[in-house]
Amino acid sequence: MEKLDFLIDYLLKENSQISIKQLPQNEEEKEKLWRSLCNIRDPKEISDNYIKVENEFLQERLKNKIITNVKDIKLLFDNKICLWKGDITTLKISAIVNAANSQGLGCFVPCHKCIDNQIHTFAGVNLRIECSEKMKEIGVIKTGKAFITKAYNLPSKYVIHTVGPIIYNSVTEKEIEQLKECYINSMELAKESNIRTLAFPCISTGEFRFPKKEASKIAIETVEEYLKENKKYFDKIVFNVFSNEDYDIYFRNLGEKVEK
């Protein structure tokens, strides 16, 4: 736990507003504290020594995880599309898509379960710093737009960040188009960057409240339509789900497309 202790000590010393009377003693609680401190940290400069130790810690942590190689995920129905249930931060692939927010800096809520938080946590603080540099150029990411960064300590090479629509009442035509744009713009960035394998999470279906079944159909139809003209640029497009419910929804919707 020496590396973890160093990381916690560094983050506490650089933020004088945080006062902790008693530090946790076990590794699980220490990791929660470290993660919380990373989550609330502004994207400012950080020492090379911190980055070195954090990289070592995250790489050691990754070695204890089961890593899935995209090569081992089977194609569905003899096309470019795959369906995979698992933790997207453990997927070895050219690029993963992050369901981001318009600020583009990751989730600042300590230990939040959203994919944005997990990707930023396990990539390391360098990801937020790079996102901050991108956002200085972009300003605010409009819904449906996307930008690309390195993936740092994740097993993927790149992260494509896109902002899905937030649903307040019923789904409108505008929000349907915005969700389509998330997939199209992410694939366009992948194509421009010569990324041949790409994994999508269930964009907007969590905190942003897009109905899961409808979002799944939009995702599948949009990707399939895009691939009609761009199939040669991709080897695999992975729909990544985390729950059995989402897996069943995607599997049924993909099956219906084939039957038709």
C-alpha cells in the first residue's frame, strides 16, 4: 500500500481545504479515498513523480483484473458488430467511447458509479488534464459532438468522449437526432484516426434517462447505417453493456434486425 499512501498524501497536501482527522487503515478504504480525491481534483499541473507512482499503481491494479481482448469477442450475425457484457475499463481495444458531460472534464462526484467517473479514475489524472486542454479550444461540448484523447492507464489506446441528450420528459425528435449524432460523430473521429476497433457504452441511458429499449434501437440502426458506406474502415464495433437487462435488450434488438 506504499504507492497508495504516497498518492493520498500528495493529493491531501495540495488541497488545503480538505481536512481528514483519521486516514483509513485498510486498502479498500484507502482506494476509495484516493479515488475521491482524484474525482474532485481540478485539471491543474501535477508533479512528474506523482504521475510515475500513479501509473505504477494503476498498472499493478490492472494486472489483477481480467482483461478482455477485442480479438476474443465474436462477431454477431456475420457482420462487423459485437455485443459484450463487461467493464469497459478492462477492454483491450483501439478506442472506447465515454458518455461524457458538456463540461468534458469527467465526473467530479466522489466515487460515482457513472462510466465517465470510472474511465477518468482508472485512466489517471492525466486524462482530465488533457481533456482540459481540449476544452480550452472547444469551450463546451454540444450534445451529439465528440472529441478524442489518449487512454493513459486503460487497456485501450484512445477514449472518444461524446455528450448524449438528457431526457426530462418524453423523448423528442431533436433528442433522437442528438443521440444518433453521438454514434456518427464518434465513428467519424475513429475513422479519421485510423481506429479500426471501437466500443460504445449505452449512451444516455443512465443518469441522462434515455429509455433503454429506444436508445438501443437507435444505436444499432445508426451504426448499421453508417457501416453501409464505411464498413472497410472498421474491423469491429462493440456494443458494451454492463447489466443482464441491457444485454437482453441489445441481443433482442440485434436479432430482430437480422430476422427482418
